[in-house]
Amino acid sequence: MKVSNVTVRRRLFIVLILAGVAFIALCFRLSYVQLWQGEELANKAEDSWRRNIPYVAKRGEIIDRNGVELAYNVSSPTVWAIPVQVKEQQATAAALAPLLDMSEEKILTKIKTKKMIVQLGPGGRKITLDKAEKIRELALPGIVVAEDNKRFYPYGNLAAHVLGFTGIDNQGLTGVEAKYNTELSGIGGNVSFLSDAAGRQMPNSSDTYVEPKEGLTMQLTLDKRIQTVMERELDQAMTKLQPDGLIAIAMNPKNGEILGMASRPTYEPDKFREVTPEVYNRNLPIWMTYEPGSTFKIITLAAALEEKKVDLQNERFFDPGAIEVGGARLRCWKKGGHGSQTFLEVVENSCNPGFVTLGQRLGKEKLFEYIKNFGFGTKTGIDIGGEENGILFKLSQVGPVELATTAFGQGVSVTPIQQITAVSAAINGGTLYKPHVAKAWINPETGAVVETVEPEAVRKVISEETSKKVRDALESVVAKGTGRNAFIDGYRVGGKTGTAQKVINGRYSPNEHIVSFIGFAPADDPQIVIYVAVDNPQGIQFGGVVAAPIVRNMMEDALTILEVPSREKQIDRIYKYGETPIVTVPNLVGKTVSDLYEDMNMNFNLSSAGSGKVVIRQAPAAGARVERGSTIRIYLGNDDNISHSH
């Protein structure tokens, strides 16, 4: 069929029109891509070409309340390979093998991979600076030594369970390292370069460095000096007592700040793999639950005083050695009992029947209301992972016997952190505070405080008036009662002993106990409270004999560290048979030799030096407190030689 010229021209015109439309559309599309999408597509292309070598951010340091470094970072570079840039694979593997403690075959496998970039681990991870320098000196093509760091704990096992430790990737695994991992981690950086599809660096392109951002510095409430004292005393107690475990906590009762926390068994964060997970995962001061024994009587005492159920000074109680409750005979620790005594003496003597009576006066609803208000049965909320709740009777399960045993600390299960937090509330004026170990967050570059952790008051539990009565009663316990081994001359120390049978397989063990003591000072204005619990010590198992001396030693040093001035109006300690009394050294300067023995009252021995008839100097100085029978050295001379510096 013959096509006319008109038809041909018409078809050519249509084709031209369509071609013109297509060309215009293509121009518009190219313009859109170049002008509107150009930057976006260029960025996407560059992202597909870009390869990153990560630079790990420095983890924030952890310091104590005075700025002492407890955890910081040390440089520990990591080796990377860009396989396509490695020119001589066999020679490179041979050169790196001895430096990375890896076989040549394993290194070859890594650098022959099809990946763009590969880490030469495990031997190339976190290497020493000496090894890093040797690898850099080799100048091996395709091998990069990138800055990295690892955690270092300069004081070994000091505060190990509080600090915790980090993993190979600098991530926090336990303790505050885990709790505050986000704040401590910082933001990583990198060195990046452009490469083609084969991984070769593109010509005329330069590396880009993004600097990592260091994590925040964490300031703890811990005082390294107090922590050191506590660790020292626990080490000595482990050697002397051979217990199954030890627990110690020091707290500022006025705000919930933890000044020290330690336990045994322990470990070194740098060497956590050398111990079992049970050791580093269980922070005993917040994890362990047990019957507290007589230290729990402080709660019963505070409740009875607040509810005006007892008059400590003027009301008497007769203890025959046991009390019958609900068909059960509950004994006092002292065989034959304490006889007739005031209720203050009930507290001093830690008399079980007396506290059963206080519990009965309160009734189960009121006693358990106070127990819960003091924080037992729930977590304190301390900012360290692994805290337990403790166990209380359900009110519906509390009968006469359960009420009685709870009143003296048996049948309930508590954690050490609950115990010290509750006692702090009982003596600080009546306010329960949330315990915490984080004090502040600091910018590592400027040193400026980013955030301060403020004390958190949970609730008011008892009145200031009641709290003062509790302090006075517990001071009397240390001066006159079961806590005498915690007495510190020159300070007003209060406290309470505890001796509780361990529950093993659901039954009370007749031979294994957890003995404890909780003490605070000064009693008129408490600055520190310390709790120590000893799990199954060998030999004598009484809190006043075992735990109280440990607390005394810790407390004596801590008060000096905190620069707490000594107190007047201290209750005189009552000394029992076999105990050496503490007496005050008199002023002998200016006395004649003939006058001396009349003034000494046979409390001291004398040692003299020099010649003359008058005492011109003495050591120890007047006013010092020493054991009766101590020797005073006097220096004799004439009146004009008298020293007035005592």
C-alpha cells in the first residue's frame, strides 16, 4: 500500500513533536537533578565511597568527693587493616604476628577478607604504646594504628563493688560503670577517607578527622580516705576472724551520701576474670538479705518513743530471762535475765523480753507501719544495680509470736543498705533519705559542674524530739551497755549491737551467726554512721565483741578525716571486770615532788628526768585521755624553767 507524502510529513511532525517534548522533559529532569538534588545525591555518593576508622571516646573519669581519681583511662591503641591497600599480604602478616601475639595464618585470613576495613583482633585490640609505636615504625601499607583506651583502677580493689568495671568495648558492666554508662561513655570519633569499589583510596582526596567527645567526669560521694580505712579494717578482720563474709557501709546520716562501702570477698576490677561471677556480681551491702538481730531494735525503740508507749528513764521492767508469747518461750540472750531495770537499761542491755513488751504495746499494725516507713520491705533506690528488697511478714500472717520476734529483729529479712538508711533516719532528726553514691557531673574540658545530685528526702518518719531520745539512748548503749567496745574517748558515740542466727535450709543454725554493730558520732550532732556485719566469724559470735571494735577503729579514723571536733559532756564509760578504764591526765606542771603522789590518786605511774624540786614539763600533756596505769614522764627543774605549753 502506497503512503502519501502528506501522511509521511504528518508522521514526521508527530515524531519531531514527541522528540521535542522528550528533550524538554530531559532538560527539566537534568536541571532538577543538578540544581535541586545535586547536593543530596553528591552526599549519598560520598557516603557510599567513605570508609571510617573509629576512634573511641575517652570514658569519663570517676573521682571521689575530694577529686581523687578512682577510675580513669590509659591509652591503648587498636590495629586495623584496609585489606585492598595491603600490598604484600604474606610479609605484612609475618611482620605483625610477633607484635600482636597472633599466628601469621590468622592475620592473613583477616587481611584477605573482602571487607573494606577489618580489626586485627584479638591481639591487635588495646595494645601497649610500645607495640603501637613499633607497628607505626614499620609503615605497612593498609595497616592503621587507631587511638583507643582502656579503663584503669589505680587503687586495686578499693571500692571495687561500687565502681564496677568495663568490658573490652569500654562499656560498663557492673557498679556505677554500668549504672551511669551513658553519661560516662562520651561520643566516638573517626578518621574517614574516600575509596573506590575495590577499596583503594581515591586520588586527590584527603582524610577527615572527627574528634571524639569525652564522657562526663563522675564525682562520687565516697571519701577515698574513709574507704581506705574501711578496706584496711576488713582485711584485718578477715585474717583475724576467718568469716564467710564481711560488709561495711559508712553514710552521712544528714543527706544519704555514701562515704564508704566495702565487702569481702572482693576483687580487683582490672582482674575481674580471676574471680567467679558471684564475687563481682554480688555487691553484698545492697544485695545480701538476712535477719538483722538486735540492730533492728532501734526501729522498735523509735516507734515506741514516737507513740509515747514508754518512758525510758522512769519506767521499770523485770526480765526473768524469758517471756511467754502465744505458747512460745522467747529467751533473753543473758541466761537468768537482767532482773529489774529501767527501759533505758533494757536498751543498754539489748534485753529481748523488754523489746517484746514494746512491740506488744505498739501492736502489729502500728509496728509494721513504722517498719515500712523506715524503708524496710522495699528497695532504697540507691544508684547501684543489684539491690534486693528484703522480706517482711504480710500483716495477715502476723500473730503474737511474729509480732514479738519482729520487735527484736528476728523473722524479718533486711539488706545492710536498708539498715543503715533506716538508722540514719532514726538519729538525724527523723527524715528518711534516699542513699546515693553520685555527687556531681563535671565537664572534663572546663572543669565546670554540669549537674549536682541533690539529697532526696523520702519522708518524715519520727519527730526531732523522738530522734534526740533515740540518740541519747544509743549513746548510753555504747557507754554503759553492750556496745562498750565501740566507745571512743573524747567523742559521743552511739550505737547498737546485733547477733542473729543464720537461717540455713529453712532452719536456724545453732552455731552460725551474723554479728553486727551500727554506730554513729557525735551523738549530739551525727556526722557519720557506720554499719559492719560479720558473717559467721570463727570463735566468739557476739556483735559487741566482734563487730563493735571494727566500727570503733573505722569511726576513730573517720572522725579525724572529717575534722569533727571532740565533744564535752560525754557519758562516762562503765568498765567491767577485765577492762582497763580511761582516765584524764592531770596538770602536774608547777607541782613540787612532794605534792605529786597526793594528786595522782594511784591512776598513773611516774617517770622523771632532770634535777630540781618542781615539775617544769610533762608528757602526755594535761587533759589527755589514757588508760589507767599509764606512765607520765615528768621533767624536773626550777620555778623559772616552767613550760606553760601543756
